[in-house]
Amino acid sequence: MFKPKTLMAGLLVGLMTLAPTAGADGLSKPSPLADLCEWALQVPLTEAQRQSLAQLITGLPPSRLAQMNADEQRLQATDVQQRNSLRAELHGHLLGGSDALASWALQTESTSSLVLVAGEPALTSQAMAAFCEWLLFAVDPENPPVVSAQLAAILDRAVEDLYPTLDATQRAHLAQLPLGWASLRKQWPGLDAAHREQLQSKWRAQLGPIFQRQSKLQLAKLALDQCLLTLQNGEPGDLDPKLARLQFLANGLRQEKDPQCAQAASQLDLVIADIQRGQQQQASIDAINKVSDEISQRSQLPGIDSTSLKPMFFGRRGGLFVGDGTGMPYRY
């Protein structure tokens, strides 16, 4: 028989063993080397980019690490007003090696400026990645904002539809989102409980139009699909964050006080428990498919659309709020 305490214990163990680079509140640990890369590339890094860089750094040869550490210390020792004179040299060091770090830096630099929607300013892939991560963080600051491919695709289409309708100020605000999101993550661990609650209250007000009953069901289906892909690909170690996200969504459905949402939440609980008990892979896949189909039938919305996102950009306070733009380790 399924015991809630057993499930919670399993979830907590999963969260504690997510990744060696995860810090408090699911955010990456401070990293001077990541800050150096961020400054040299002039790209405010997303959580996903910082996590991938942290994993990559652990495998670098000692000579490469020594070079990066020397560059970082040199940058710190240079007056803020004089740092721009170092950028070309340190940028060359970062991209100059024929190794995994140089490849990561080149890819990060090139993909960050990819244009998704033309305009003034253009909507870039870096802005969309930051928006997706912030959205998940605003919903659940306690867990890493791991963006699934399905959720990213839905949000990409919605924001692409919305972007041409925004005025110049609103577009500029969205274009600066990578910097605001990076700043917020650096500030967050040091904020007191009252300040955090104040921010979360604003976020809840903005996100209300998105996370209606049907959208919660749709997000639950996306989370189920992510678990299904992980099981099918034979990567059980990657299940923990997805199960934690699924449990969070189940709890959200339960709060709706709606019979259909309550039934979906109970079904999600059972699927989570089955997977954590180590049921046979095919049985878990079959259970996920069954629940996913039933949730699809209950959900009447195709997903998050541009209409549901509009209040985030047309609110009484002028739109999306992520941070005050301070807290960056080095000036760009």
C-alpha cells in the first residue's frame, strides 16, 4: 500500500542528489569561473548553461584550469573602469583552446544571439531561454528550473505570437530578461524570507492567468511525457528532478478543489509511487500513457498561448518583473 511518508522521503532523497552543482533553492552554486566566462562572452548565462559549464570544468586538464583561474584573478584585480581593455585577450584565451571549454564557449556565444523574431530589438534565443527558466523558478523556487523540450516549444510559439504586439518599451524589457534573470539568481540566496515572499506574491499575480485549471492539467501532461521519455531512453538517474516536478504539479492540481483535478492528482501520485518503487519499466510506461491520455481528455486548452501571457507584459506595474538589474559580479 502506498505511504505518503515513503513518497516524500524518496522525493527528498532525489532532490538532495540532483547534481553536484545545485546550490540552495535549486540554483547553481556561485562560480568565479562561470562569472569569468559570462563576462568574456558578454552573455548573461542561464541556469542550464551554468550547470553544463560546471560539469565541463570538472574534466578540464590542470593547465587549462590554471589559465582560467589566472584570468579570473587578473580580472578581479583590475579596476572596473579598466576591465574592457582585457576583454579581447581573455575572450581569446577562452575560445583559443581546441578543447571542450572552447567548444562550449563558441556554441554559447553563437546560439545566444540567434534571432527568433525580428524586431527592434530582436527576440533572441537567450531571452527565450531565460524566460522559460524564470517561469519555472517563479512557480517553484525550491527546485532547479529544468525546462523540458515540450514546455520550451509551447512558450516559444506563444511569445513569438505575442512579440509583434508589444511596444518598444515592452520589447526592450523582454530583451533585457537574460540580465535580469542572471541578476535575480545571484541575489536570491541572500534575500530574507519577507523579500522572497514579496517577489513570489508579485509572480503569483502575474502567473495567475497562465496557470488556470486547464493549463495545470496541460503542464502535468508535459511532465508525464518527460518521465516517459526518460524511462524509454533508459536513464533512470534523470528521473528524480522530473518526479519532483510532477509531484509539485500534482499538489497544484489538488489545490484547485475540482473533482477532475483531484482525480488527476491522485493518478499522478500513483504513477510517482510506482516508479519510485522500481516497478518494471514497461509497467511504468503503460501507466504513464494511460494517465497522460486521461489528462489530455480533461484539458481543454492546447497549452500556454499568447493571450494568457499578455497580463505578464501589460500588468499594472508595467509588466514582467524578475529583478532590479543589480548583483552582477562584473559590469558588462
